[in-house]
Amino acid sequence: MLCFGGRVCMPKDFELRQMILWEAHSSPYAMHPGGNKMYRDLRELYWWPGLKHEVTDFVSKCLTCQQVKAKHQLPSGLLQPVKIPRCKWERITMDFVSGLKLAKLYVAEILRLHRVAVSIISDKDPRFTSQFWKVLHEALGTRLDFSIAFHPQSDDQSERLIQILEDMLRSSVIDFKGSWEDYLPLAEFTYNTSYQSSIQMAPYEALYGRRCRTPTCWTELGERGLLGPELISKTEEKMKLIRGRLKEASDRQKSYADLKRKEIEYLMGDFVFLKVSPWKKILRFGRKGKLSPRFIGPYRIVKRVGSIAYQLELPPELNRIHNVFHISMLRRYRSDPSHIVQVEEIKILDRDVKVLMRKSVPLVKVLWRNHGLEEATWELEETIRRQYPYLF
């Protein structure tokens, strides 16, 4: 061995260099440092041509790091604004604040008062994906567009509106007491008669072509009526103005959002990791505990769906999860011949039956991989049987 300046000059031995890199990164006393930190430590002790490049390449291909390290780069996927409708009630978005009868509500509040929509944007709530809902809109000629799984930003317009309405209802309950349902019509009236920055007027004015008379708007509205061609002309001018303002607001929002995003593309056949969402009771993927991997996989990309979503080839135990995901939930898999992808291993420790008033629910106590006995959880036997049939 040749030493110079207190550093060991390593010979051109691939296996020896890889062993040093493994010890400095993957051994129990190293615990997977980042590339820059690892290089800083190694360069104090060793030298060989291309040391920094080999350290960077080693860390980027580390299977454990790809599964557990958080992403610190800009989010993937540029903003894709919703297409601006040509006329009123042509396209609508839907979501739920509380349990309501969907079809009855749609017919009573939208179909009866306005028109049959060309398309409806919603999330994948079971009420929106039911066979009855699909058949109803197939008969009406309405196209159903669903947001991407586990990516609520796809339906951000509805989510934002619900947030505003919830704040209104909370304020009303605090100030005036009573049930939030009592104030829902007033919240709808307040929102529809309030100024909206995207269209630079109130929704009421955009829909009916005139301002709404309210306790704070005492102007006499109706002194002069518009008839015939003049009414049509005014309506067309108003719609053109609103579409222009919506386009400006949409372009402005996209330009701001894309400053903090990066454009990235995957090819069919590429392998990627899938981000495990921290949302409780929404996305499980069979992972338990705070220190579970942030990403699972890798999974093969089957095809590209639109411009910012991909369909993945998921294993049988994830067959209940919609297999199309937004690009921001994916991380590129960097392959290496040494990788051994572990299969999910769980054990059933105990069984029980929860007796309810009208039925009995079989349960199983599950010990998840990489977790202690104290972290075992009770799960529905039906769910575990479906995801892990080989355990029964």
C-alpha cells in the first residue's frame, strides 16, 4: 500500500474498493450516510482516481437508500390546469363534505336547475365509482373524469372550495350555535355572492349577468330589462370576459406552480419505487409504524396515462389499489446486480371474533415484517386473506 499525505492510495482493485465503499455506507456503524458526507469522510483516509464519482454512484444505487430516504428535489410533474369550459355548467367538479344521497342531490340541485354536464371531475370515492352512477351518466351522455389515486391536488378546485365552506360553517356554529346543516344554504348564498379573484366578480353575477341584491348591496337592480338580441349580445360578451379572466388566472397559477416543480418522464418498462402515503386509513400497502420504508417496490411501468400519470404493474397483494399514480409519487429505481428485493413477510399470531349486534367479524393479529411483537395489530381476516392467501 502506498500512503501520501496521510491517505492510502488504493490500487485498481474493484472488489477492494467496493468493500471499502460498503463499509463506509452500509455497515451497522455507517448507517447509510448521504453521498457528500460519505465522500468527505472517505477522502480524509483514501484516494483513488474517480473516488467522488464512485461514491455518488454507489449511494445512488443503494436499494435501502432508495426505499427510505426522503426526496429533497423539486416535486415531479408540471401543473396541468383543468380545461376552461365554453359555457356555464358545461363541466363541473364534485366532492363530499358529509354523507349525502349522491344521485338525488345531483338531479335536484344541478340537473333540475341547470343542465346535463358534459363532464364531471371527481375523486374515486365509492359513490362516484359505483355501477349505478356510471350507468346514470352513460345514459345522460356525461363523461366521468376521475382524479389520480392518492393525489388530491388533481381535484384541487373542489378540495379548495370545500375548505372554504367548512371554514364558513365552523364560524357559523361557533358564532350562532346550532347544527352546521342549518347554515349550509346561507354558506352557499354567501359564497355565490362574494367576489372571486379568478373571474373578478361573484359567481352569481357570472351566472345570471347581474349583481345579486344583498343586505350590503342596496342598488336598485331591475330598472331596465334586456330583451332579444341585446340580451344575447350582453351574455356572450360576459362569457367571453369570464373565459379570458379564467385563462389569465389559470396561466398565472401554472407559472407560479411550475417554478417549484420539475419535468420528468419515464419510459414503458422502467422500474420505479412507489411512495407510501402517511395518511392514516387511506393508504396502507401493508406497512406499519413510523419507521417503515418511505417507498415500496420497485414496480414496472406498464404505460403512460396522460402527461403526468403512469400505470404500474402491482403485485397481487395490492390488487385492491388503483394502479395509476401521479408522477410525484414515483422515484426512479437505479438497478444494481447486488440488489435482492425482499418480499413482504408477515405472520398471524392470534385469531378472534368480534361479536356485534347483528353479525360476527373474524379478526387476525398480524405481526408485520421488521416490527416487534408489541407493534402487532388486529386486522380484518377478510382483508388479510385477500392480500395474503398463502397464510390461510
